[in-house]
Amino acid sequence: MTIRNLDYLFKPKSVALIGASTRPGSVGAVIARNLFGSGFNGPVMPVNPKYVAVEGVLAYKDVASLPLAPDLAVIATPAHTVPRLIAELGARGTRAAVIISAGFKENGDPRGAVLQQSVLDAAQPHLLRIVGPNCVGIMVPGHGLNASFAHLSPRRGRLAFVAQSGAVITSVIDWAQPRGVGFSHLVSLGDVADVDFGDMLDYLAGDPDTDAILLYMEAVVNARKFMSAARAAARVKPVVVVKAGRSQAAARAAASHTGALAGNDAVYDAVFRRAGMLRVHTLDELFTAAEILATTRLPAGDRLAIVSNGGGIGIMATDALGYMGGHLAQLAPETIAALDKVLPANWSHGNPVDIIGDAPPERYEAALAPLLQDPNVDAVLALHAPVAVADGVEAARAVIRAVKAQPGKTLVTSWVGDQAARAGRLVFSENRIGTCRTPEEAVRAFMYLERYRSGRLALMQTPPSVPEQFEPDAARARYVCQQALADHREWLSADEVAELFAAYHLPLVPPRHADSPAAAAQAAAQIGQPVALKIRSPDILHKTDVGGVALDLPNADAVLRAAEQMLERVASKRPDARIEGFQVEPMLDRSRSHELIVGVAVDPQFGPFVLFGAGGTAVEVLNDTALGLPPLNMRLAHELIGHTRVYELLKGHRGLPGANLDAIALTLIKVAQMAADVNELIELDINPLLASPDGVLAVDVRVRVAAVAEPAVPRLAIRPYPKALETAVVVGDGRELLLRPILPEDEPMLQKSFEQLTPEQVRLRFFVPMKELGHSLAARLTQIDYNREMALILTEHGIPGTTEIFGVVRIAADPDNERAEYAVVVPEHMTGQGLGALLMRQIIDYARTRGIREVWGDVLRENAAMLGLVRKLGFRVKDDPDDPSVVRVTLDLTTPPPR
């Protein structure tokens, strides 16, 4: 389930409180007080056989006695009673429940887990949605709903806050009250038996009363569902998250708190970045980010101009900006000249702009005018320290006048202090201008805006085509891994690694094996250049640690001596290890190469992830790595490289040439594809991967495999490209084309295909005239989530992003995967070959396999060709009562297709 029946939770017309009480201080009494005292415009029905009335309202002895089926039930009774109550409520017609009660899965007792499953089993036949158990409850101030035992009723606002922890919910309400922060929704998920973060993201993304979504998370239960919902939500409004359990001790505490694994915190970083969410680390930061994102326009970049009536606070802001990765704007000469005319002679003559402590309000206005016009400035931070000779409130009003006169730039403010500065900050708040208490907090707020802007921009960037088309042999790769498992081995041999890498076209130093020192010397003689000698043992993973590596051996005699000594060293340090001989490799010229590490591991929540960073023997000491989720494309791979410090070296440094970054990115793509294809692969370590201007070469590789059962949930957090949908199609003119899912790389060719549409085709498809398919829309049409959308294109065989597109058909499903809207278009020069019908049949067949129950679309009444096509395909055609120019067409997929 996703958002089905969630309106009954958050917009109920009637509520029943099971376990209502009049006993002072009891949970049932507090919830009753909150329900009756929050302005809910509907019946609230207390249920408890002990009382005649609760809060002055007639109480009912049980669910059967209720005069009507409540939309929402709030349950605060002992845990063992809850499954029966859910069954009774579902039978009455209730479609949502908040279970306050504890005593389920969270306590680690297997009986609690069984009890929780019993609750879900009772709810499922009725599609009854559950928040909790073990939660504080839910609050929707705009609906007058406070179904919680919180100590305060929150203000109404446009921020939604969702948390697993009830204590965090009540603390946040307490924090927000004196600050005037209001909420559209406050939701305590508790043990997340049913309604989870994915459901809430889908619901709140479509909620018109919510401007930003705030999350406090301890763990994710369904990774793919969460990622799909998060990526969709982050495209339409800010999503800011605090993830608890960053340290190992906190992760253990979070696991015991929620009954779910907390996972690798670095993986969560990668997840949030991939989804376009903004991660912060404290509740204070959470609300700073939310407030600034809700009130302030996004900057065009990270170049900040600072204007202040005090040098000290300007310098503090400058320090904070550098520390947080922003850049101080270089003011244009024209701006300096303009400031010279309006500021005292002893102003700072640079950025930060110190307008001197005696600055009257008019000086702020005069200084801001040229700064807001400077093309080198993306945003302005206005700072003010209280002084006796100037009014801070009037200074705030002067800033507002300046920004209204020049409205194109981002403005952040900080009236520093408390008692004297409070009134100035209030002026900004009343005018919906972002304001903070300290210079550092203001700079942090600006960087939240910049991180959110750059993150959204990255999501919409068009990835370049892969420079090399490669067809991996996934079946061969899986066979190699399965053969090792059949031999009861978890680590692949050097020969198996070579075969695995060959299946994915990954460059690898070819291994030469020798079963004795003499054979190693002979192999070295055949190579005819200095060599590296390595011990071969299935029991030794880190060869250097036991003296199992010798480098730069010049000839066969040196190899013979080194091999004999190596056997002695290894035997003394690892007498238990099985020795299978030696591996002899040519010494590589590393003078122009960088040592990198590329790896794969599997996270318990989010599945396989790819690691990249600085490699070599000091990899742990350097600690310079970044993680990414498969699948990857060229943009994502380059972004992953850019998140490491070694990236600066890879661009070239002090005589060492830059590496071939595209070759590194392509390696990451291939490794990510391998992780997606080969379920048995649970650990891969390429260290080092040598990167030079000429390309890359894997030198030392370890691969670990494990037998895996078919997972209950998808292994990958992001549904990969569905290659199985590719099919060859012979069209009417005799050409063989490829019908395949769309890729982000297809954006340029989709735009070219749009140019071939006639103006009438464009109007009939998009309902409005359009001269071009802009980047923003084209990116949205090509960068799709295969988990909830599908677009099939008819194109030529070849590298995606370089082949012409001859037709597109797509569906976009609702979050419940119940209904999907379709669209189809074929360029004018390709019409008359039955391609529209072909594309529609393909997408309808796909929708059936996905379990979608109905395909629908809105068609202009004058579009006779489309209406004729859908009638032939079995669609029903109905008038749109709200628009006589449009008809609604629907196809029921629950009945078998006609033969």
C-alpha cells in the first residue's frame, strides 16, 4: 500500500477514541482532551465500558455500540486487545487507525512481533491503514485534528514533520511554539507497522497545504518504496531529513528503538543525495533549513556578498562561508565605484561590505542597491549588530525596501542578538524574508539554499552518452560465481576474477600462475621485464600483511630467491593458510598513474552500493571514499568521483598528468551494473585501480560471493533499467528498429524528435502550443523512475543519446499502482505504419504485468485519430463534465484482453 485511504487518517469526518479515559494524567484522558479541544469539526466518539461520559460526551461501551463507523479510530488499549479491535473496526467500515499502544515488535519479544502481524492481518481485508503502534499520534492543525497525547497543540502552518520518535515530535512542538513555527501535519510513525516514510512522502508531496517536508528517521523498512517516493517528492518541494544513528552506538540504540536495522550511515548519505533530499544533523538545523527554504528564493549559485554594520560579525560570516564550502563574491568594479559614492570613506572597499557601526537605515538601502545588481553576486547576506545610534527595526525596513526595489536576488538576514534584535527579526518574518540569530546560522541557511539548488540541478542534468557501448555477459558472470559456491568457496580465484571481469569488459592485469618458486622464475623470464610476485592462497586476503608481495624483481634469479623467502615468511605468519603457489605479473609504470579503490558491498537496507576513492596500502588511513547506489550513468559516476578529495589530483597536479576521468567513470558504471546483475556478488575490492591519461587497469582484485535466496523485497533500492523490455520491431518500411525503455541520455534526441512534430501534433499531445521541448520538461520525460513510470521509445540500434527516436509511449502510475495515465506520439513522417497501435499495445501489456488495474487518458474531442485508436483497443470514452473540449478514455485491465 501507499497513499490509499490516507485521507481517512488526515482528513477524517468522524473519530472514535478506543480507550478514552477520565483518569487524570492517563494517556486516554490526554488524547480525549486533545481531540475535543482542537476544533475538530465532526463527531468524536469515546469508547470505554467504564465511563458514561468522557469530556462531557456520551461514551460507548464497545465498537459495536458506536452509532456510525468512524473514519478514524485512535486506539489506546493494552496491546493484546488491538487485533480484535482492528478486525471489529474494519468490519464496521473504518479505514484508518492510530495505534498508540506499545508492547509490539519494538520490545524485541517474538510474541510482540506475532501480535503486530496479527494487527496487520486483521487490517488487510478492509484496506484499513495503520499509524503506529507505539506512537504519540498524529496532528493536522488545519483540520482541527489532534489525535495524540502531546502536551501542546501545534500552530497551523505549512511545514509537515514526520518522525519515528514520539519524544522528538513532542520536543519539536515545544520548540516551535515560542518561535511561532506552525505545521500542516505532525506524524509519529512509531514502529512503522504499516504507514511508513514512503507513504508519507507520497501523500505530502501532493498536499497543497504543505510547502516543505521534514523527516526524523532512524531506519527505513522498504528501501525501494522509500527511494521511489523520496525522488518524486524532492522534485516538487524541499525534503529535509535528520537521520539518527550516525555513530555505531547510536545505530544500535536506534535498532533497539524501532526494531529495524539502522544501516550504514555513509550509505544513507548516498541515498539522500541520490534522492535530492537535504540532510542536516540536528533538529535546530532541520528547522533553520525548513524555514529558509519555505521563505527564500533559491540563489543562482554560491557567490555571497555580505553587508554589515560591524566588521567582526562580517568576518565571522566570511569564516563560516569558507568552512561550509561557499564562496565570497568578487564585487565588480562598477559595484565598488557605486559603493564609494554612498558609503563613508573608511568603508571596507571590498566584500564583506562594512558600512560602519553608525550606519543609519538609509545606508543599508543605499549599499544593497548596487550589490543586488552585481552580476558576480548570487545572494546577499545582510547583518546588523545592535547600536545605540541607529534603529535596528528601521534598518530592517530599509533592507526590505531595497530588496523590493531589486527583487531578482536571494536575500538572507541576521539581526544579531536577542532582546534588541528580536523586533528586527520579526519585521523580516512578517515579510517572509529568511532571518537568523547569528552570522554562522545565516551562512548555514544560505548554504542550505545552495545545496538544495545544486542538488535539484544535478537531478535534472542530462548525462552524456556512455563513450563505449558494452554488452555485459551477466549469465557468464553468475555462472562463475555459482561454480565457486558449488565448490564451497566464498572467494573467487584469480582465474575466476579474470573471467568475471571479462564478462563486463573491465581491464585487468592478466594473471600468470606458478605452483613453485622455480615455475615463478620461469614465468618471470617469459615476461622479460621486472615483475611483481604475489602469494596465492584462498585463506590470505591481505597479502601485504603477511609478506606475500614482492615488487620490482628485475630477473628470474631475483624471483626465485623472493619466492623461497616468501614461502618462509608466510609459513611463519600464517601456518594454517593453504598455499596454492604464486602469481607473477609485469611491473607497471606507476609514475603517471594514480592508485584508486573501487568496490562493492551490500547494505542490509539499500542493497548493493559502489565505493570509490583514493586507494593503495594506506586506503584506511587516507579515508577518502564516497558511495553511490547502482545503477549509475556517466553523470552520476562523475559526481561520485567529485565527492572525493583525490578528484583534485585526478585532474592533474604538479607534474603528474590528469587521469582519464571518463575511463574511471565507465569503470564505475560497469561495476555498478555487475552489482545489479549478479545477486551472488556481495563484496568486490579493486585496490589499486591504476588510473592514467591512457585509461585504467585493475591490479589487485578480491571478490566474495554468497548463495542468495530470492529476496522478499527487491535487492536494489532503485529499479534498474528494465533491459528485458527491449525488443526488435520491423516497421512498415522494412526497417528493423529497437523498442526499449527511455534513458536519461535520450534527452537530446527526444528534443530533436519533438522538432519533427507538426504544430497540430504538438497541440493535440500537450493541449497547448509549444515551439520547443525545453530542458526542464525533456529531463522530466527522460529521467523517469521505472518503479512507477514507463516510457518506451522506438529508435535505432546504437548508443543511447545518439539514435533517432521515431515514437514514444508512456504511462505514469499513481502511488498505489492502481491507475496509470498514458500518452503516445509518433512524428508525422512515421505515421501510417501502425506505430501508434503498436506502441499502445506494448504499454498496455506492460501495465498488465505491473498489476495496474486501469489505463486512462484525456483526449481532445477533435483528436479523431486518437479516439479511433483507443476505441479499437477497447477503451471506454466518456465526456469530461468540467471541460466540453476534452473526453476521458479508460481501459479496464482487470478483465482478460480480447484474443
